[in-house]
Amino acid sequence: MDERTVQFRVGVMVLATILILAILLLLFGDLPSLVKGTYTVKFAFPQAPGVTADTPVRVNGVLIGRVREVQLDEKVGVMITAKIEDKYNLFRDQVGRIGGSLLGDAVIEIVPSTIPRPHEKVENGEVLQGLVAKDPFQAITSLESNVSIALESIAKTSDEIGQLATRVNRLVDTNEQNIQRMIANTDATVQQLRITVANADALISDPVMRDNLKRTINDLPKVLGDVSDTVAGLRQTMQSADRNLANLEGITKPLGERGPRLIENIDRAATQLDTMLTELSGFTRGLTSSQGTIAKLVNDPTLYENVSQTVANINQLSRELRPIMDDLRVFSDKAARHPEQFGVRGLIQGSSGIK
């Protein structure tokens, strides 16, 4: 191979390398942004872990721009400058959130703000608020202490549960007979309750009983009304009884004051009654004896006729005494009404008669 051919091939290789280098510079340099058209948006973050130049800026997973500059700021912490393509609009009610993956690659995700803000388009160079999503590894690290405390609490709780189980076992062993008795009583109670429920169900399911129960419930207001009337009548009766008791107290009070005298009189009357009964007993014995009047009256017809005649005479005498008794009754009534007529003045003035 001659030298000219070798030089030609080397020249072609160098030219191809230069072309490839130029293409790479165009693709990854500032030229694409200048060609496509971009505007600048700044994000204020308290910190920016993993964010460097060319970190992607996304909305709902769609690439809309890249980070161009990351600077420290004394007021906000970190100020990030990003270039956003003109065809994508950002708004003031949005914020930038720094997120990461398990591989450590950071990304700025545009999300809605939790603070109410106007939905207005962001101008070139305007600053948006940013927030940092918590790193999963940092969350796991921060949970380590809490997990340790939780494990200690679980261990302590398990020890207390073990102590409680020991006490329960000791209690069960000590009171096993009582517990068995309680279980047997409970079972008997449940059986009795089941029988009671079955009886109640059978009672309620009876159509006649159900009709009677319904009729009783319907009549209950009337019964309550009757009870109310009865209570009202009982109240009136009690009031009348109260008045009667008050009146009776007016009568019994004097009797109570004269109680000893009345008891003495009753005792005397009882003694006299006993004497009279004794004499009457002797009299009846005399009557029933063979020599008595009754016996002679039964056995002697003449005596019976005399007695009969005497009774007839007494009957006639009572008929003749009846007008006299009437006059005496009128006289006593008049004497009770006008006793002054029977005084001295009555004797002097005289009278026209009783009737």
C-alpha cells in the first residue's frame, strides 16, 4: 500500500472523528436549548441532595428542561437555575420537589403547591418555591431508633404478658373447682334460658295467645283509665275516712277521758250479769224439775187451762193498755219538747189536755 492511500484513510478517520465530536457537542451542549428556545426558572430549596448540572426537570414524568446551575444562597439555602423549554408552561401554584431513586439519581419534579396561590404563568427568571422529598434510606435510618424503642416496648410487654399468664395459671390452678362449678352453673343457666326462650316463643307463636295479647294491649288504655278513676275515688274515700276519723276522734277522746269509769261500770255490770245468770240457771233447773211449774203445766191440764186463760187475759190487757202507752209516748215527747209547761207556771195556768 502506497503512502498516499494511507494518508487518505487517516484523513477520512480524522474527519469522521471531528464530525462525531461536533455532533456530540451540538447534542449535549447549549446549542439544543438555543435552537429549541428556552426560558429560565429558579427554584429555592433548603437543600439540594444529588442535584447537579443537567439534572432533569419533569412534569408527570415528562422531561421539560434541565438544571443549568446550582448555587448556595444564604437566605434560602440553595438556588437552582433551570432551563425550561418554551412549549411547556409553569405556573405560580406549582412547586419543585427534589426526588431520588434507589440508584441515587436526583430529579426535580414539578407538583401542585399545598399553599393556595394564583394559577398564573411563570415569567422568565421568576423564582418558585422548592421542597425536598425524604430519602428512603434516610427514612429507614430515622426509623432505626423508633424501631429500637418499639422492640424494647414489645419485649417489656411480652414479659408483663408472661407474668400475667403465670398469675392466671396460678389462679386457675387454685380455683379450678370453683371455675368448674361456675362453668356448670353457667351451662345450666344457658339451658334454662334456652328452655325459657323456647316456651316464650311457643307462647307468642300461639294465634289465640297472640290475639289475647293484642286485645289486652288494646284494652290497656281503658284499664289505665279505670285505674285512674279508681285511684281518684280511693283518694276521695280516704279523704272521707280522714274526716270520719277526725270526727271519731272527737267522740273517742271523751270516751278515753272517761275510760276508767266506763271500765268500772262494765266490771260492775259483768258481775251483776254473772249473778243473774247464776240465778237464771237455778230458775231453769227449778222449771225443768219434776216438781217445777213447767212440769206441772205439762202434766196438769187444769193448770194449763188456767195459764192459757191468764195469757188470754194478758193479751186483752195489752190491747187495752196500747192507747194508754200512746198517750204516755205523746206526753213524754211533749215533756221533752216543752218542759216549761210542767213547771210551777204549768200547774197554775193549767192545760187543755195532753193531746
